[in-house]
Amino acid sequence: MREDTDLKGNRERARPKGNCIVAQSGGPTAVINESLCAVIQETKRHKEIEEIYGARNGILGLLKEELIDLRKEKSSTIDSLRTAPGAALGSCRYRLKSWNESSKDFEKIIEICRRYNLRYFFYIGGNDSMDTANKVDEAAKRMKYQLEVIGIPKTVDNDLVSTDHCPGFGSGAKYLAISVMEAGRHLESLYDSETVIILETLGRNTGWLAGSCALAKRSEEDAPHLIYFPEIPFSLDKFIKDVKEVYHKIGEVFIVVSEGLRDEKGNYVHARKNRVSTDAFGHPELEGISNYLKEVIESRLKLKTRTIKPDICQQSAMHFASKVDMEEAYLVGKEAVKSALGGKSGSMITIRRETGRIYKRRTSTVKLSLVANTEKRVPRRWINRKGNFVTKEFIDYVRPLIQGEVDIAVQKGLPYYLRLEKRKILAKK
Amino acid sequence: MREDTDLKGNRERARPKGNCIVAQSGGPTAVINESLCAVIQETKRHKEIEEIYGARNGILGLLKEELIDLRKEKSSTIDSLRTAPGAALGSCRYRLKSWNESSKDFEKIIEICRRYNLRYFFYIGGNDSMDTANKVDEAAKRMKYQLEVIGIPKTVDNDLVSTDHCPGFGSGAKYLAISVMEAGRHLESLYDSETVIILETLGRNTGWLAGSCALAKRSEEDAPHLIYFPEIPFSLDKFIKDVKEVYHKIGEVFIVVSEGLRDEKGNYVHARKNRVSTDAFGHPELEGISNYLKEVIESRLKLKTRTIKPDICQQSAMHFASKVDMEEAYLVGKEAVKSALGGKSGSMITIRRETGRIYKRRTSTVKLSLVANTEKRVPRRWINRKGNFVTKEFIDYVRPLIQGEVDIAVQKGLPYYLRLEKRKILAKK
């Protein structure tokens, strides 16, 4: 596999000698620590970078001066963290205000950067996190503080633009596919009890995860039978018609729904909007679409229905992660360090897929400002005409990303997942 | 490991020469097909048993004369079925009426037994299924038809009496433990977003699966922090107090709840009772305890809460099944054949645990009538004084049952699970 990087660009700017900071942000994925370890391990190879600090809980760790000295960790610890689910440094969803709203946070961040001589800033996260990285990059420039800021893509949702796909997604897709495959076999053997299963995936605005469940299907009778996407306006009547049709043909119905289905008017089909259920970025927290549709099917079709909600398991199931995904999560972390040293500050690492039958990829970069707060949706032509399943193009796109299994050391029947001790936070300077 | 069986008993009764029938009933488990394959493979070793028929969908296959000739399947097919989730023959929840209510079904069953010269009847299932097997045994005796009926224990719930534990449970427990372990790591890295996770396990009346989630915990901060059992009357005020206490101590709360929590008066805390939501055995189908408790926590404690509902994935997750569980599922199938030939008709195979530090077990038998429709609950002393976690005795009991991993052949990133084709049903005689 060719893994060369486009490192042309501004080589005239002097590479600053100094320390680096790495942080993780947003919802973790099974492979988020791969990227972290890659940053640490790659950084150690470059003399320009001296100390390696980790910020606890994303940008908040920098604001609160909660740092961990990652050079002090044993190599074996760093290596073991690679297969630990959750964000080893801790994560956050804190939203930095824009400079015009308030420069307070930025002044604090740059002040701490100065104090620790932080010259390299690596931020592992999704589109909200790229907004954070972008704002830090802009603030540093504005305050004339030389800081090389690189975003490292991570999101189970796969909704980052400018990259073919995003580390974290492949493992989520693989875990959902096996869950649908196994639960589908279970459903088909239940002759006279449950008839309908609704599995709810993550995906507020994009159906990448929901669509990936189609990987479980090898024949017409195989689950899933129907998939519903946030990209396609949801009609309850059409839904009922679809369910009836599959039921009459196959005798059971396995439905996958993305958590964020919207009606023709763009309103969420079933959103709970209350005080605690909106995140820091103002996104409504959606829960209950599967329960809602279960009630609809039971009352309108009188078919006994069960719901499955893997929820954060699809973001943390290291025990069935994709090896390709893990390798790519490492790759983007490693490339981030190279890009920082190559004068690509203000960029996020991207993955480009090369054309051809055999899956090949290489990395590149994109300006953070182009990625922040945007969303890549499933192309309409990758969803079938009826809007209730994926096309072959979708399958061809996602299949390479779930390949390979990860060896997890199991002790007494369960893995031993390492963590960084919270007490390792450094005393404030 | 000693795996000898108590085969003393009525050896005077002549072993009938004839054909056998095997069926699967109730909710499948990840390892239910192990028992099926054991019956087929062991049967082939005994000359007394000629044809081997499988009934489609449990007792319904016998009533409808939907039989499969299992001798016609290749050995390699039978062997591959061992790791396929779902019930390979199909399952049912059909309840036979008592003889006094109606003897119609029994007359039909015995008539078909005569027609196919069925002399051995193996029924793989849980306590409801043992009721079916028991009734068939009694009807055969009443109708003076010599039929050796043996029940083969299977239930993810682990609620069968007279057996130390039940095949299917270990794999469910292992899958739930890894899910809690991984989701727990995810939760602890979310600094400023979700604070509470509620994972809902199966278990209408017994907390075996919920309690097993405790295997995920190795230190105080590890998930799960609280577990609630159907065996302990549920108090909402106590629950809120528990959640608050953990939150103040650890900063996040991972709660496991069994689907069937009851209040002091014995009423389900949150049961939906409508026409489609009661199964054939009259058990109310419970859904929504986790959603209900989420709402309670969000409104009373203002803590953002997510729910996880693995549902039937805990019954079908072959990709992380327990090897010990698989071996035992095979063992009880094999012993069933030996017991049928040993004149133990009217019994279910049981597993006895030998005393001592190292886990050893042997099989035995119990009268079907003693197992049918009963339920083994978690002993009070295996739940802590506060009623919100297990004790060491519970852990010592369950840990041996989740040991060992199963090798699943993975092709292109996902397993290839075999199925018996539906079209293989024999023409009626």
C-alpha cells in the first residue's frame, strides 16, 4: 500500500523547536487511541519536538492547565493504549467562542502555550473539534504566536468532508454489521414470536453507519431488509408500506434506522428536546426513534417488534474493530506530525482513495476552515430509488474499511484494557 | 475435566430401535446449535437410532409435519452449524395445552411419531420448553407409545432450576461484560457530555445476566457502578440516592438494569401491557425500563443520560462467545443421547459443579416435571446488602463460565454463518 504524503508546501517557514501538545475531543471511537499513540511515537523520532504533553479532556485540559507528560510513560504503556477503547486522555465537547464573541479563552490558551513552549498542537476529533483546532490556529496567528496546528480526523459518523472516509468509522461499521448479521439469524429462527427488529444506529444527520449495516446481507432473506437514512425525508406511510411488503415476502422484517430521521419539512421524526438533551454545539440529542417506530408498527400492523440500540458500543467495540481502520487511525496520527514539521499548520490530515479495483489510499491535507462544522452526507445515488436501502456503490465504498481483525489480549475471558492514570496530571507551572 | 455421566437407573426397559427427532425451542442462544450438532453427531454413533429428523420451529414442526432429514446433511455442514447464531432448525414459543384442556395436539404428535417411527425425542430449550417436553413425555406414556424424551437445557437467562447453570448463559454474560467494559471506558472519557449510562439486559424475573456485567469491573472506577435485579424490590428514591452517591464519588455513573424490575408490591416498574406485547406463555414483554429511568435521572438529577439496549445481541453474539459455554452446550447434547439410550426418559440433562478451587463439572439428570415452568433466581446472599451490586460469590460463580474464546472463520471482514435451507423440509408421509 502506498502511504506517501503530500508534504510539498510552505517549507520556507522555519520549523520551530519546542514542545508539543496532543488532545482528543468529541465522541471517542474504538481506534482514537491509535492516532494518539501515533502522534507520541512519531514525535519521538523528530528532534525539533522536545516534550510531549497530553491535555486532559481536549481543549479543556489546555485551558485548565491539566497536562500529562507523555514522554514519562513507558513505551509499552503507549503501545498497550492503542487497543484501549475510550479516549485515553479524556475528551470534551467544549465549544470555543469566536474571537469576536470573546478572546478570553484564546488568550488563556496562548498564554499556557508560551509557558510550556508549546509549538505543535495536535487535535484528534470530528467536525466540531476541527472548529476548535481552526480557532486555535487563527488565534495563534492573530496573537503572532508560532504554533503548528494540525487536525487529526476521527469520527464514527464518517461525516467529515474532504476525506474519503474517517478513522473510527470502519470499526463502527464492522461492529454494526456483525450485530445485524447475528441478530438477523436470531430473528429468522423465531417462528411465532417476534417478527420485526428495529436496530437504531448513531447518525444524526448522516446515514453512513446505518447504511453500513447492509454489509451483513449476502442473500435476499438476510438482514437487514430495510434501512432508513437522515438524508431521505421520512414518510410514515411509506415506511409502513415497506414493512408490510417485506413481511409478506420474507415473513420477518429487520429494519435499521439512523437516530436522526427527518420528515419532509426537515423536522426530526421523533426528537426529545429538553434542557439536558442538547449538547454544547447545540445539536439536539436524539433518542427514541426505534421505540417510536416500534409503537407505530405494533399499533398499525400488529406485528410484535423488538428494538436494539447498541449506542456507544458502536464507538467502543475494540473487540471486533477493523484492522484497516486501526492502521489508518495510526497513519493519520503519524502524518499529522510530519505535516506539522512540514509547515502545514492549519490543516487536517485526509485520506484519499486511489482509483482501481484493489483498495489503496494515501494521505493528504485540507485547510481546517474547510472542514470545521461541515458535514458529508451519503450521496443520493448511493441510496436506492425507494430510499430504503443502499446501492452497490455504497457497499463497494465501505467494504474495504472493515477488513481485518485486531488481536486483543484476553485475560481470564475478558481483555485487559489499559488506562492512563488520572493522578498523572502535572503540577501547574 | 471429568465429564462422566450418571447413567445408572432403569436399564431393564428395552432400548427401542427407531428414529429420533430433535427440535429447538424458545429464544435461541449463541450456542444453541452446539447442542443440536452434538445430538446429531452422538446419535450417529448408536445403532439403536436410525433416522435423525429435525423438526422445523420446535414442537410446531412435529405438529405440522415439517421435518428435515439431518442424516442427509454433510458432516461438514453439521460441523459448520455449530458456530452459527440463531436456532438452525428454527424455534417457537408455542405452548401445548394440558391433556385435560385438550388432547388434540398430543394425539397429532403421537400419530406423527408412529408414522415416522420416532422413538427418541430431544428438545433443546428453557423452562417453557421443558414444559413442552414434559407434556409430550406424559402424553406418550398415557397413550402407551414408547418414546424416550430428553430435555436439553438452553437459556441465556440462566433461570433453569436443578442445574448449576445453563448453556447459553456464559456466552450472554461474556458479551455483556465486554460491552460494559468497552462502553464504560467510553463513558469515562466523556468529560463534559454524557454522565450516566444505563445498559438494559434481558432477565424478566432473574438478574443473572445483569449481575454478570460485574465481571467488567476490576477497580472502583470501572463500570458498572450499580446493578439492579428483579430479585430486589426496586425503589425509585433509593435508586436516585444511589446514582447521586456514585456521581459525587466518581463523576460518572454506569448503571446496569435487568429488563424486569418490580416495585415493593411486585408490579413491574415499567411494563407496557398491550395485545401484541404478551408472549404465548403469558409473560408480559417488557421494554423501556432503561428509557424510563433515563427520564427519571434527567428530570430529577439533571444529568445527561444515554441508554444501551443490546437486546437479542446478547443471545446471538457468536463472535465473542464463551468457549466453556460452547463445550458445555455440546456436552449436554451428547449426554442427552446417552441418557435417552440409558432409559432416562422424562429427564433434562443438568450440569453439576464440583467443589474445589478449579472449575470442574459433570452432567446429571433431573425429572422434566421438576424443571418445567420453574425459575431459579439469584440467591439473596449473592447480591450486596444495598441490593445494588453482586457479591464475590456471584463473581466466583460466573467467571468460569465465560472462559475461552471461540474461533470464528471470518471472510472479507465478516463471518460466514451457515444456515439449513428452508427448502429441505421433507414431503409429508
